Amino acid sequence: MRYIKRISDTELENRLSRSGAVLIEGPKACGKTELAKQATKSEINIDTDKSVSTAMQFDPNILLKGETPRLLDEWQAQPKLWNYVRHSVDDRKSTGLYILTGSANPIDDISQHSGAGRFSKMRMRTLSWQESGWSDGTVSMKDILDGTVIQPQSVVDISLEDIALRICRGGWPQPLAYEFSDENAVLYTRDYVSALTDVDISRVPDAPRHNPVLVRRCLRSIARNISTEVSISTIQKDMEYDGGEAVDRDTIASYLNTLSRLFILEDLPAWSANIRSSVPLRKSPKRHFVDPSIATGVLAIGPDALMGDLRYTGFLFESEVIRDLRIYAEAHDAKVYFYRDASGREVDAIVEKSNGEFAAFEVKLGFEAADEAAGSLLEFSELLVGKKPTSLNVITGNGFAHTRDDGVNVIPLAALGA
């Protein structure tokens, strides 16, 4: 399988240069192991190597022996390894010793426990449009955060049918690396969801037993409500309507927690800011999958179905953009949020750097909706007290990248990059 170069390659290199160990987290099959192998000199798979259980009984340090950086793949299968790596980093007093990859958190916040100053944690996701080769990246997140004016560029010639197909294919590296047909790439995601509900969720360390049928219903509810602030109560009603049986809130909360620990769910947190309006801000997160193809996979729908429901396709496209914004933002020490107040005023995404500088984004599937989105962003900017956004941006499915006369950038997703 050919290796697809990732934006995370540089991030991993930088983290290894300043930390004794790097923890790479992300969903199964997003490319963590292949990324790590580009930088490691020895490796062991903690999940499948038959010698691991014996070594854990007698001397876990045996598993740490080898040329460095050493990869401990799927380390969460043996959570006690965490402390042995920590002590090794302390003893050896060097950087770039270990890379740990994991597709599930073994227990809540274990990566925060006693790892300060020793571990550097990074999150991986599925491929962005730029990494998949679907975006030329001519408009960089750096330029957006710097407030650079975008000179008019050539029109992005991409149809709604192509966008729907890309959503359903998802950003999974394997179908791209093996050049799967469109049909097989869509079916790959459906198989992924089946494995998730029937096998993977039962392997999360310390997680309660889950009913695969109910997990699938929970996923379907989230899929139908993607890119919204859907509550547990709404999911509960949705699941009961779907299956005709009562499901208690604690059970649903348990499923959501486990899916988050598997990095399948990645809710978008709300952003707080000083505004002139007296209207209170909403604090509930928006529901997102790590890749929106999970939504189409669990609903067993393809591009044709999306073309028959463009409103729903718009929600999926928004989730696709949020995934890419997260990838591009983290390359510049920034995080992604959304804004909404109780009056209904909303901004789809706020990308904020650690120094407080930020840019605002609205997402529209069609280029023709840019005027309305730009007006909404300008109104939002007027409400802000103190620091203003470095740029206002509308991300579209087609059209051409440029800065409008009112200063708002319009950027097709196929032109956006890190």
C-alpha cells in the first residue's frame, strides 16, 4: 500500500524533537500506524504480538527495547505500559524515544495522568480534501489566519454529484491508497460501521457491555442530526421511534462516551466571546463524526440519495468542512469551535489560535448562497467587543476563491489547505 503524505508528518517530527514520547490518537484505520512508521526505527504491535502478555507478567521493560524512536502500536491493549514508558523517558533523559498509537482511550484522561513534560499528544483524523488530492490548497489556513487578501482564482469545476460522492467515500486512506472503485469505497465505510458496532466497541478497555443493535440506532440518530446540537433526549426519542423500545438516558450517555473514546464522535464545542448583545450564548456542542461518511455508512445511503435531499447533504458538507478545518487549524496551533446564541444567530466555525487571534467561517454547499453568508458574518463581527476576527470566510462547494469588496473571503473547499 502506497503511503499518502499527511499534514501530520511535520507535526509528528516536531513533537518528537521536543518530547520523550508522542501519543498519536485517532479512529481505527485513519492511518496512525503508517504515519508512525515513517518516523520509527523499531516497532511492536501490543494488540497482536503473542509475546506481549508474557512480557507484561515478568518485565514490561522488555517491550521498550529496540532502536528509537520505537513504535508501540495499539498500546491501549496494555494500559499499564503507560507508566513504564513514562519511567523510561525519565531515566533516559532524551527526546524522540517512543511513539504510541491508539484507536481507543483505555480509561478516561489516562493520557493526562502523570505524562506532563514527557508525552506530547496529537490527534489524527481521516484524510482532508488536500491530503486526498481533492484540493489544490491554494488558499492556506495560514493566509486566512493572517488576514491575507485572496486574489481571484480560477473557477473550481466540481459538481454536486462529485461532492456527494466524496462525502460518501470519506477520507479513509485504504480505499485511496488501493485505488478502490467508487462503489467499493462507499461499501468500505459500511463495512467499517458494521465492524465498529459488532466488534470494536466491545474491545474498549473498561467500557460497559454495549448492545450492538442499540449502538447502531444511536449512530443512526446522530447521523440524521449531524452538524446540530442534538440532545440526549432527542437521541433517546429517535432511538425509540427507530426500534420501538425504550432506551434510558444513562445507556445513551454510555454509548456516546464509548464512541468518543473510540474517536468516532468528535463534538464541536461552543465558542465564547465578548459581544454587545444581551442574548445569552448557547453552550451545547454540535454533534459530528470524525468523518461524515460514517453517517452515510450507518444509514446505508449513497450519492444518489444525497442528491435527492440537498438539505441533508448541506449538513454533511458542513461536517466535511469542519473535519478539514480541524486538520488545517492544528497545523497552526489553532482549534475549531462554533458560535450560536439563544436568538439563533450562528457562525458555523471559529478557528482560534492559542494567542487568541481567530477567523470566522460560514459553510454553504452552493456558491450562490455566499451573499447571505457574508452578510451574516459581517453582522456577527459588528457584535464583537474588543478583538475582531482576522478574516471572515465563506467556504463553498464550488465557485472561485476571492476576497469580496466587503472584505469577506469566499473559498471553495477544493481550494482550501493547511
